[in-house]
Amino acid sequence: MTLGDEHETSGGYGGTGHTRTRLPGGDDAYGSTRRGGRSSSRSLVTVVGVIVLLIAAIAFANRGEDDPAPTTSAGSQPEAASTAASGEKPVRAGFAQDEQGAQSAAANYSVALGSAEMFNKAKRDAILRAIIAPSRVSNFETTLDKAYSPEFNKNVGLDENGSTPAGYTFVSRTSPIGTKVTEASADNATVEVWCSGLLGLAGENSTNPVTNSWFTITMKLEWTNNDWKIVTHSQKDGPAPLPGDERASSADEMAKAVEEYGGFTYAR
């Protein structure tokens, strides 16, 4: 795999699907993805980010008949702790061996492709082992180790070792907008995921402020070890809508939003 290049993918029968979004109750297991942007380093981040972090499904506890349903008073707002990252991994439920399951896997993998955890070698390797086809893990590790270099970290505003400078908040998140199956068979599927992403360093005097981008990720998946795993991926810019008239938030507002709003842990 060569960063910045498109990769060929293949499958069996064609089909399309629609993505629904389920909001999580807690963990911020994911971040955002890489995107093509104002600099070559941001373009590198987009392609690099096609690997996922903590693929997880939201586990809902079975409620007994005697358990009262939670109530929310009118006008009340969720506390920050209800959405903030807890550091706990959600329960892993796996994906169905069908087109919808392949779309679910691809959407969730895209959510984590650009996560901040990908900038940490140990966490990145754990992610790769969880969602990449076993025969491809070594190749992905080698490619990404070269991509996440000290120079690359500095280009996105981080320290050479990938840590966030004091006084700043590193933002890296991806939100799937929709999915489409372009080819599929019993054990293989090619899925396109249309995404919006955030990337940058929130903080006063940041030279890499948080910006938004739009891109489409194409993943070739194979059914192995009773789950969908990534074999190849590619990414291209767009489709991108016209920008709205909203004013850009301040660095403090952006950092507060990232800290208070947890990311998705399951996208269907």
C-alpha cells in the first residue's frame, strides 16, 4: 500500500445500503479521520486514517420488569460525564455476515481511522490487529510506522513523539455520513463510506487550528475469524457541500466541545 494512492478493490455481487446512526451512551472510542486539506501533511493524515480504533458495539443491559425506566425532566441537559471519554472499551458484538454487517463494519472502521489514538504506536498496533485481515497486518504496521514519523507529528501540531503540547487539545474525529456496497459476495465486500472529519490543534495561537473536511473511503473487506476485516483501503476528497454561514468557534469553544461530547462507538 502506498500512501496517497488509490487502491484497487474487488468483490462479487453489487448492492447498496443506507446508514443509520445510533448515539452511544458513553465511551469516546473513536476520533476522526485523515483528509485532504490545505497542506501535504493533512493529505497524508487523510489516507493514513483509514484504519480503525477500538471497533465496538454499544451493549445495552437487559432490564428487568421491576427496573424503572430512566426519566429526564423537561429542559434538562446531559452532564458532560455522560458523553465524555471514560477510557473503558465498549462490549464487542461483532458484525453480521451480510451486506448490512459489512456496511456497519466499514462505518465503524472509518470512525476510528483518524482517531487521536492512531498517533500512539502501541495503541495503533492494537487497532490494526483488531480490524485488519491477519495476512495484511504486518504490511499496514510497516506503512503506518513510516507515515506517523516525528516530522509528520510536528506537521499536525503535535510533539515529535505524538503527544499534545501543553495548553492545547488535539482534535481528530470522523463521522460517517452514509455507506454504499459496490461489490459483495458471501466472504468479500467492497464498501464506500462518505465521511466528514475534524483535524487540528485547539488552543490560543495554534498554527494548526481545527478544520473540517469531506472525503470518501473505499474499503475491501473479507470475512475472516467470524468478522469483517480490512484487506485494502483508499480515500478521495468529497463530495463536499457548500460551507454554511456559521461563524467559526473560538479555540476554547472547540476544545470544550471535544472534551464534553463523546465520540460514536457504534455507527449503525
